[in-house]
Amino acid sequence: MAEDRQMPNVMLRNLLEAIAEVLGENGLKAVLNAAGLQRFIDNYPPNNMDRNVTFAEYGAAEQAVEDVVGPKGAKMMLTRIGRATFRYALEEQPAVLGLAGVALKALPMNTRMKIVLASLAKAATKDVNQPTDIEEHDDHFLFVVSECPCRWRGKKDKPVCFVTVGVLHGALHWATGKNFKIEEINCIAMGDDACRYRIDKEPLED
Ligand SMILES: [Zn+2]
């Protein structure tokens, strides 16, 4: 495992913006201190695709949210942070996501889901240094991520990638106006070969 696997600046930037939104500016400061990422206090990475930050740093920020919030609230907070992360990414790098100007309104829900998941997978693979595939099954999709910041968070006995769960919630809600059941069923942090997210095709009741 490359200790210094790189990702684009804007990825960590969007995560830190989302943490500030959900936990407040002081919450973000506590997270950055806990993560050993003091160099980003009042100093977000720039809004560009240069690869000057690492998977390890992204994972450290996620882990620090868990440590600061505590085990009880962490899952919900990280999922909220993931939803906000998608919103910032869409605002700041719409071209990267491939969703700028995509007309989804007239399309069936299943097609909209497929388009948005395929766009995210393509952007992750091509631009984020994070190889990702989607699989379609009868009643669900699988979003399969083969490299993830969670690899740098130490060994876990439960899935930990709730930021990604939140990003998927945000993206699918943006594309369809609906909420879906999304569960991480495999996680690299548990020793699995990939982080796999199962997404029900049938939306949840509002
Ligand atoms: Zn994972």
C-alpha cells in the first residue's frame, strides 16, 4: 500500500467544507487537530484537481470525526457530512462529476440512478485515483470501490465508509428527488477486497 497515494485537492477541500457545515468551524478545528492536519486550519486545499493531498489525510479526517463525535453519533454525522460533500463537489467541480447540464427530468427513475452512479464511478476512476465500478442486479445496484481512504484508518470490525454512503445519498436524491436504502456491505478497512455499497432500486417512503 502506497503510503502517499494522492488525490485531487478539491476532494479533501469539499470534505473539510462539509465537516465545517455539519460540525461548525470549531468542530472542524477539533477534527483537524485530532487528525494531525493542523496545516489545513483556516487553510483549505485549493479548488483544483492537482493531486497534492493523500488518501491517508482524507482517511485521517474521517477517523477524527468519529473520534471527536464519539461512536454513537459518528455514523449519522459522517453520513450528513457525505451528503454535504456531494453538494460542494457539484458546486465547485461540476464538470468533473460529468453532471453539468445533464437532463434527467424526463427519464425513468432507474435510468436516472444508473446515470448518476455511472458518472460518479467514472469520475472516481478517472480523476480521483479511486478505481470504481457499478453492477446492476434485479432489485439493487452495487457501487464497488477498489481503493479507499479507509485503508489508512487501521483494521476495523465494521464498515466505516459513511461519508461515501452520504455522497451516494446526496447524488441519488439530487438525481431523483427520492431517498434510498444504502448499505456498505464490504469494507477494505475490514480486510475485504473492495468497499461495496448495496443500493436498493425501490425508494424509501417519504
Ligand atoms: Zn469502506
